[in-house]
Amino acid sequence: MDGQRPLLTRIRAQLALFDDAALEALANRGLLRRAYKDLDTTAVTVIGETGDTLQLAVGDATVTLPDAPQRASCTCPAGGACRHILVAILAMRSGGRDAVAPEPGITDSPSAGSPASALPEVLALDDATLQKWAGKPLFRKALRRLANGLEVVIEGGAPLTIAIPALQITCRWFPGAGFDGMLCGCHAAGPCEHRVLAILGVQARHGRAIVAEAAAMLEAASGAPRTRAEVLAAVGGMLHELVIHGFSCAADATVERMQTLAVSAHGVDLPRLERLLETLAEETRLLLARSAAADTHNLLGAAAQAAALRLALAARPTARLVGEHRSRYDDIGTLELAGMGARRWRTRSGYVGLTVYFWDAVSHAWATWSDARPAEQAEQFDPARRYLADGPWPGCACPGEAARSRLRLMPAWRNAIGRLSGRAATQALIIGDAGWPAGLPISTDWRALTDRALTAFGDGFRDGDERGALVLLQPARWEDASFDDVRQELVRPVFDADDRGVCLVLPYTAEYQGAIATLEGWRPTPGTRLLGLLRLRAGAITVEPFTLYAGTTRINLTLDAPRCPPQTAARPCSPLSGDDAGDDRGHSAVSRLLAALAAELEILAESGLLAARRLDTLRADAARLHALGLTACAEALGALLTALDAARGSADADPALPAAALLRAYYLLRWTMTLDALLSAAAAWR
């Protein structure tokens, strides 16, 4: 014992830090509940001291209790934190009530004092100490996950409580207890990934450069036929040739080259670049097939994004830029969810699928489950049939039931962006109707949609987490729908209480015919809500709805049969909606200029850079960009014009220079167009 604080007092002060949540982490909820019952009928007496431990008689057992209760032991046959240990802790932390009676000669102090903060202890840990305790593989894995954006939340100081919301795990570091005294909700006896994540996450929140350290680990796997630098150079060469010769000159060999480079990117551990190259190959294949879905806008956008990613990877390969080959699913224990809707979908890359959306009231976040197949397997996999088929977990009749029910998953497996695994080892228990769970983010003011849109569209290298675009709206007023014959989509404006408008838009496809008929004929009642995804269309923020709610009625538009006949007449879309039948009316001068410039660059990329073409329009527009203060875009266009003049004026000029300049200029233009659309919406909804 120290001279100022007797051992009994010191241990009581330490145990005062153990709330019920900490004791559940030490043992489990059921054992703690039993210990509370035993506390009223079991005598607890301090019977001796040995070094830094107390011996307590707890009923017919003897508990040895050090100042770190994680190392407590008991003479009963049960292993780990038994009920006797829990009863001793509950009695001791009461702070000197009659539940604990010291034997003669054992001193106590009336005041335990305030424990010191544990934060300095965690910040003082260096890499060598942490790796010696946890091991290098666990350390590197945790460092990589933090660099990929895993959120760590600091909730307390003594003990230092660190939550990892995505994993539904809480860790606690107790002052003076060291590694052995650290508690984790996973109940692992020794070092675990959660504890290392918690320690590194605290250090990152206080200035540690996690991303920079993780970047040093992101080297390509050894043994690949080509080095990472060679693959990046080859990707650059392919992109430049594609633009130099023009999209119109692309051939099947071009697609094969893109696919080969995607395989090479996989071999040097660049999964994000691999996926972009696969997207580029698919867009080129659509162009060669003269598909109605082919679009130079999308093809050049994918090429420009791949070029930007290539340059960023060559400069600094951060974990976020490198990406992950496969999404990792973590066992997060029991999870209670409320099914809020479902939709069917088809991607440009040739996949069809079904997604069910859930609200997690504990984490205050959306979660999803999806099933998808290549479009060529459509005869074997129909999302509408899958919606009514078994699963997605044993105990759940079908995804359609999950989309309307409150259910408990035991255990749930979830990845970092909220996707749930449909593995058969998970058991589902249907509790009842989903209703309206607590904490749902219902938007009644459209100004909030600007921030959501910035999250969804404001980052070109973000993983595909559609939760950022997910919105639950409660309009104050609905207008009638109209069908846009030019863009082939149904448009229905909805307004908030201050008459701010946003358009609900459903594109016409064979799969969406029922959805269009239902939305067109929907007769909203007060309080009607809808769940949908934010989209950017024609420079405006729109919403693609997929679930409608009115009282107890819930319709998943793309999956449930139409329940309302279509209207016989529909008024034109309101000009307040910000989306005017696909033309530029209602858009700002800046957005029209940016769209015109993007179209000019698309024509250049389509025909090839060396084709004879006057550049007067580009020169004039570059000057207008300067005058409007869009300096970065203006300088990028100026660099393109300079490179084009040089390439056309000399046979010795390198044509790769104007190709690289065009890709950079187009990337900046697309980025600026997105920001302009977001700012325009914010201004309109002010």
C-alpha cells in the first residue's frame, strides 16, 4: 500500500470506475444480473491483504482482488469473471456501505479521491510497445482500417471509453491498469484488433498521422509480373492513346487492353484503379455495340477519373486511393433492425440486383442487404422473384418480409459501409412490424438536402456507399406528375413547408413501368413520406423514390404491383423544381458555360485530338472562365489549348501532352459542375 492511500481505499477508487457497461464487458449481461440478485443475500468481508491484493470472503468462496479487477481470481470452479467476483466488485464499489466489512488491522480512508485521466497513458504508448503487445500483423491491420476511414469515438476520460460504432464495440482503458486492464466488448482474453484500433484511434484524434503511416505500408505484393510504376505508366499510355485517336476509333482490342490492365492493377494491389478500368471497359463496350446506353459523357468521365486516380497513386498511394480488394465483414453480435423499404436496380456495368434498407436505431445509421447477378443471368435471377424468395437469413420468410419488419439478427455480419452479409450462420428473429423506429432522419426542410448531396457527390474517390444519398422526405405539398418525352422519365415535384421544390424522378425502363404508374397516380394524404436516393440530373438535385409510406400502407415502387391507376392528365413540371425537361432553362450562366465546355471536350475526345477543328470557341470560353473567377478550370483549358497548338504545329510534338491536358481539364470541369449544382440548390433553397 502507498503511504497516502491505503490499499482498500485505492481499490475502491478503481472499482468506482466500473459502471454496469464495464462489468458486462468484463463478464456478460446475464451473469451481472445474477450477481445483483446475489448481492442482497451474500455477505462480503475483507479478510486479508497480500502485497497489492485483497482477499474477500464472498459466501463460501474466496476472491482475490487486485487494483485491476480484470486480474481477479476466485476459488470456485468457474473460470474467468465468475458471479463471486462480480458480487465482490459490486459490494466494493458501493464506497464503504455495510456490504463490505474490513477485518481489524485493515485500514480504509473515508475518501477515495478522483482518479486521474487515462488519456496521457494512451498517448504515451509508442509503436514498439504496442507492436510488442499486440504483434505486428494486428498492428498493421488496425492501422490500415483506420486509414480507410473507420470511425473511432472517444466517449470518456476516466476510464477512457472508446467506441467503434461500425463494429458496435466499446473499449475501456482504466488509469494505471495497462494493457492487461483494458476491457473490450468482444470479451477477448488477450490482444484483439478492437483494442489496437481504439488505442490508435485515440492517438489519431490527438494528432497522429495515421494515413501517412499506413501509406508507407501500401506497397504492391511481390512476385507480380509488372511493377506498380509500370502498370500506372501503361494505364496512362492507354488513356492518352484513347483520347489522341478518338473514341470513334476504339475497337474490340481497346476493350481487351483495358481488361488486361485491370488484371494488372489487381496484381499490384490497386483495387480502386482496377474497378475504374473495368468501368471504362464496359463504357467502351457499350459504345462499340452502338447501345442506346452508350454515352461519351460517361466514357470521358470514367477516363478522366482514371487519369486523376493514376496521378494521385503515383504521387502518394494512400489507403483511400488504393482501396480494398474485398469488403471485410465483421461479426458485430446481435443487431436489431427495422426494415424500411426495398428496390430493384440495374447498373451500367451490367448487373441487376435487389437491395433492402434497414434502420439501426442503436447506431443511428442505415444498413443494407443486397443480392445481385450479371444482367446476362436475368433469366435465372429476377429481383422481383428474389424479393419473394426465401431468406435472406434463416428465420425470415423472404426479403419482402424483412423490408417491412422489425427483426433481430444473431449474429450479424456487417462491413464498413453498412452492408449486411446474408450468410446462413446468421439467424433472424422477426419481432413485429417495423413501424417508425426512433431516430429516423426525416427531412421536412429541403435545405438539409444540400449537405446530404455534398456527402453523396462531393468526392470522386469515395467508396460506393449509397447511404450518403439516402433520404427520407415528408413533403408538405405534392404536384401532379408529368412525363418527359425527351429524357424518358416521370417527374413529380414535391415541396416543403416553405415552398422549396425538388423533383421526384423515375427513368422509364421495362422494370420501372409499374413504379411509374404508381407514382403518377399516387394520391398523397397528410403525413405521406417517401424513401429515395439523391441524384444529380441536368445540373439539378433530384430524388429517385423507391418506397412510399401513408399511414400503415407501404409500397416498394419497383417491386410491389401498382395499386393506383395512372392519371389521365398530368400538368407540366413546375419550373420551381429546378429540372426543366432536360434543357437549360432555369440554370445559371456558369452552369450553361460549364456544360458547353464539357460538350466541346467530349467532341474533341470523340473525334480525336489531331483532327482538324477550330479552337476559337474553347479560347473564348477559357477567357470567360477567367472573368468569372474559375481560375483552375481556365488554367486547365489554357494548358490544353497550348498543348494542342504545339501538337498541331510540329510533327515532333508529343501528342500525349494534349491528351493528358484534356483529361485533366475535363475532370476539373466535371468537379466544378457538381459543385455548381450543389451551390445552386443551396441558393434556391435558402
